[in-house]
Amino acid sequence: MTAPRSTEFPTPPMKQTKSMRIFAEAAESLGLHPYISASANLSETYTNPDGKTINQCMYCSFCERFGCDYQAKSDPLITVIPTALETGNFEIRTHSNVREIAYDGNQSDGVYFTDTRTGEDYFQPADIVILTSYVMNNTRLLLQSGIGDPYDPESETGVIGKNYCYQVMASAQGFFDEQFNLYAGAGALGGQVDDYNADNFDHSDLDFLHGGTIQHTNTGIRPIATNPVPPGTPTWGKEFKEASAHYFYRTLSLGSQGASLPYRYNYLDLDPTYTDSHGDPLLRMTYNFTEQDRNLAAHQSARLTEILEEMGANEVVSNPDIGDYNIMPYQTTHNTGGVIMGADSETSAVNNYLQMWDCENLFVVGASAFPHNSGYNPTPTVGALSYRAAEGILSYLEDPRPLAE
Ligand SMILES: Cc1cc2nc3c(=O)[nH]c(=O)nc-3n(C[C@H](O)[C@H](O)[C@H](O)COP(=O)(O)OP(=O)(O)OC[C@H]3O[C@@H](n4cnc5c(N)ncnc54)[C@H](O)[C@@H]3O)c2cc1C
Ligand code: SF4
């Protein structure tokens, strides 16, 4: 069960590893609809429409959280950035920290930035400003520059900083007798099911909205960071070492990336106390999981356990209660919201071309535009929004005006 697509992906799916096959078989026997996840690691060598060639992935598994030395991952360093440089109209000024967007109440005529190597301040004039500094700095720079009304959770007025959402994660580990070649893999290699995502399943007896995708990834296991042992194993000594060596290749994990819905008291604003080294206020995040999130995670956790048991795990460990939000341990980097897209300037910050309602020559691109986060990775949608913004920017250059459709 995958969402309908207007066109096929340009390259076929990645290879299916043994653990991915067992996952798919178990999911099918539970009546689910597994498929191989779309990934930026390429299954075969591909030359994109801009003429940039991306190599076939070697499944070396190095890129789980790192770059690919072999140029087999479609990241901007080998795709859009060289293409932009070739035009001769693109310059990268590294170590430039933009601290404010100039704003006269209607338009922007550039940005103020500091060269972090010399401490020198500059003004960069611009006809159009495109803000692409990730969810956090998109929100922070608008607040710092006085563009758009800051969100106030008490009065529920204002827009900048509102609808901050995260990703509601659930995970489970299964301990197996059989061994898997988990050292091989690729950064986004995996299989998934969407049967418990969005409205793809019956919610009538459930106490939450939406859902999440369920995925088994084969991304390679890092030798020090990965040390799974079943509960009850001593935390040090001979027994721990033996269990650690035994289970290194006999533990499979499943995860669910659940949707995160907006709440009145989950928001971003400028910190009244803490500043950065320039004396500019830091961004403050006010956030916690809600009952909706906890119920969703508990449901997904139970589904993960079912699938792992069907896969043949001897023992499954899951965490059905996500409790309160905490940045530790690392859960995900999928932050969204703060500068949301909408049809009305009273309730949103940008229109459907990512153009600011309050500053028509400023385009704010990123997952900051998401009114809520869905049960998926955010970046493909960020890419799609970039194309949408580019369309709007080209049209605005020809005829400067508010663009909303
Ligand atoms: C470890 C990790 C794993 C991830 N895995 C996945 C995944 O599997 N799938 C997925 O969909 N997403 C994943 N993400 C999320 C993904 O990286 C982001 O969604 C994506 O990079 C957002 O793109 P962006 O262009 O909006 O922001 P970014 O890629 O963060 O780019 C923002 C740029 O702006 C620059 N910048 C910021 N502030 C300023 C300033 N004041 N002045 C000048 N420059 C500034 C930054 O240096 C940066 O280069 C992952 C993130 C991390 C950290
Ligand atoms: S697994 Fe990752 S690092 Fe290795 S070749 Fe493939 S894309 Fe590159």
C-alpha cells in the first residue's frame, strides 16, 4: 500500500537484504502491504536532468548519518550546488552568519550578516530574499527581524512560532537466534508498511488521530554506538561481553515515525534570557507530548511488537510509554512548523508559494511551512516545496506581486 504517484521513480528500488525480506514476509502474513523504501542512495548509476551523475550505491553502510565519499547519495553537494555554480550566478560565502533580515514594514532589501572568522558585519542588498535556514533559524530570524506577528499561546494570536511539531517515535528491538549481515547496508536502505499511517486503518475504537509509517532499516550498525543485549543481561563483565558479541548480529529493530499534530502550547519564541555569542536571543522551544501522541506511540509500539514476533524474534523489547519529551536520548531531527503555510494571513505566515504574507519579496522555504508533521520523513516534501517556491520566485521576478492562488 503506497500512495499513488504521478510518475515512477527514475531508478528501481534498492536491493532487499535478508532482514528486509523477513520483515516483508512477516508483514504480508499479518495482512499488511510492505514495500522497499524510497531512498537517496541510488540502486543504479543515474544521470539527472541537470546532467549530474550519481553513482550506484555499494552498500558500504557508511552514510547512515554521514556523507557519501563515493557520490552515490543524491545530496545537494553533488546535485544542485554544482549545477548552480556552473551558471556563474551563484556564490557561496561560508562562515557568514545572517543575523537579521532588513524590513521596512512591507518589503526587504537585503540581509545583515557577520563573517564569523573576522567578526566583521556586512549588509547584503537583495531584490528577493529566500530564507532557507532550517525550521529553527527560519523562525528565529523572522522573530529577530520583526517580520510577521509573533505567536502568543495565551491569546492564540500571531503566527510566527506557532504549530511547532515534532515526530512521534516508537521503536522495538527483537532478539533472534539467527544471524544477519548487519554490517552491510545503506543510509536509507529499508522496507516499510503504511497500513498504520494516516487514515489507512480503522480508527473507530482508537483514541488518537493519524498514525505512522513502520520501517525496518538496514543502515549498518556502528560498533560502539550499537550494543544491544536482552533485558536482564549484566551491564558489565564476561556475561555482558558474551551477550554483546552474540547479539551484535542477531538483533533487529523496527521503528515507527508517527505524525505530530499542532497544539496551542507547543510553540517557538525568542528566549528572554539566553543569547548567542553575538548577544542575539536564542530560540526557545516550548514543547511536550500530548495524550494524542502517547496513545499513538503505544498503538504503534504494539504493532512493532507483533511484526517482530511474526519475524521470529525470541524476545521483543519495546517502549510503549513515551512519557514526557526529552532531547535525550536522540529520537529524531524531524522538526516542523513555526512559519506555516496557509490560505489566510491571520492564521498562517506564508502563502502556497512560500511567500511571506507580510513581506512579499521574502520566501521562507523549509519544513517550517508544515502546519503539522505527518508520519513520514520530512525532507522529500521540503524538496517539493523548494520547487514550488522556485516557481513562485520566477513568476515574482517577472511581475512582482502577492502570488497566492
Ligand atoms: C542526523 C540526521 C538525520 C536525518 N535523517 C533524515 C532522513 O532520513 N530523512 C529525512 O527526510 N530527513 C532527515 N533529516 C532531516 C533533514 O536533514 C532536514 O529535513 C533537511 O536537511 C532540512 O533541509 P533545509 O534546507 O530546510 O535545512 P538544512 O539542510 O538544515 O540547511 C539549512 C542551512 O542554513 C544554514 N544556516 C542556518 N542558519 C543560518 C544563518 N543564520 N546564517 C547563514 N546560514 C545559516 C545552515 O548552515 C545550513 O546549511 C535528518 C537530519 C539529521 C540531522
Ligand atoms: S552506503 Fe552510503 S556511503 Fe556507502 S556507497 Fe551507498 S550511499 Fe555511499
